[in-house]
Amino acid sequence: MKTEAPPGTPATRQTTGPWDAALDTLREWEPNWAEACVKMTTDPWRNGVLPRKTIELISLAVNAACTNLNPDGTRRHIRRALDAGATREEILMILKMASVMAIHSCSLGAPILLEEMKAAGVQPIRESTSTAPTPACDKMRAAGQWNTAWDPFYELDPEWTDDFMATGFGIYASGLMTPKLVELLSIAFDASYTHMYAPGTRRHIKAALKLGATPEEIMDVLKLCVVQGVQACNLAVPILNEELQRRNG
């Protein structure tokens, strides 16, 4: 297994970053733009701010997120994360986190539903189940991890909310990753251009800073979200090349 190059030794670090074989074609067609883009997109891999394994796990998070589901990028960064020393359990945790971020559909929609219900004079069809036991939610509150953004959908469906929290709580309470790394990953999920969930991005940046993350580390997480944009070239350059060859063939 490959060993991770220590920070501060850019020459030995992975420099192809988010790219795949499409880069070779792009360099042939547009060498100046390709090199400028490569320099920008591979900066997190070269600058020594974040460890290689952390970079690959964050890149995996952005690719595997339920808002993205990029199979080629997911495979690429799983492979590189394993090369950098990540365990199956660590990678599986990323995939679990990538799944439960879908709760933001409720974070967005439930408050709107409550507001519109009030405006329309609509009452819930079923009787309130607010007195039903919600042990997972209670555990989240006791641990100081309850987010008030969850209150609206808890009000609408406390039992389902408890089922969801039972699913999510074990991921974050596992202790498998440091709290700081969990917050950096959470920033990536929320700030990703396929998601852009501002309340969560702010909350996790604030928490990361409290846990000792530096502005440079957080900025590199944001850079990794930005460089994900080259997946447009990874996807489409080979297709364009194939179609040109078909026309010229």
C-alpha cells in the first residue's frame, strides 16, 4: 500500500487531483487552458495544507453525495483514499454521511409546509403523535447535537424524525473520525455546488473553527468543492472525442 507523503513535500504528492484520462485529450486540444486549469484544480493536492487521506475522503464525499452520485469520481477517490491509508470503515462512514444529508429536503420544506398550512387554515390529517417516545431525538438533545432546523419536521412527524435520527446519530457518534474531520466533511457536503446549503455550511464552519480548524484548511475544503467542476470535462471530453471521430470516420 502506498504511504502518504507528509505535508510540505509537494513534489511527491498526487498532482492529478480530480482528473481522469480526459486530461490527456484536453491537453492535446487546449494545452494552455488545460495547464492553467490543472494548476488551479490540483492546488489542494500540492500545497500541504490537508493530509492526502483527508483530501481523498473529502473528494469522495463530494462525488458520492446524494446530490451528485458521480460513479467515476467515487471510484477514483475510493481507490486513492485506500492508497492513502483509509479503512473500509472510514470510507463507509463517508457513504453513510452522503446518504443522510438528504435530510435537508425536510430542513427546507417542513418550515414552508408549516407556514403554508397556517396561511391556508389547514390542520394535520392525523392526530398529533408528539407524546410518542422519541429516544433517538432525546439522545441527540442530551448530547447537545440537536439542530433547531429539525424542529419543524419533528413537529410534523416526530416518530419518523426519531427513526431518521436513529439512523444518523450512530454515524456521527461512532468516534471513527475526529470531530474536526467530521466538520470538514460536513462543510464539503453542504457547500458543494450541487447542494449549496447555506445554513449547514455556516454551522459546520463555525464548529470547525471551534475545534481548531484553520482558515486555510477550511478554504481548501471549499477549493475541493470548486475543483469538482472539472467533472464536466471528465464526462464530456471523451464523448466529444468519440463523436468527432464518428463524424470523421
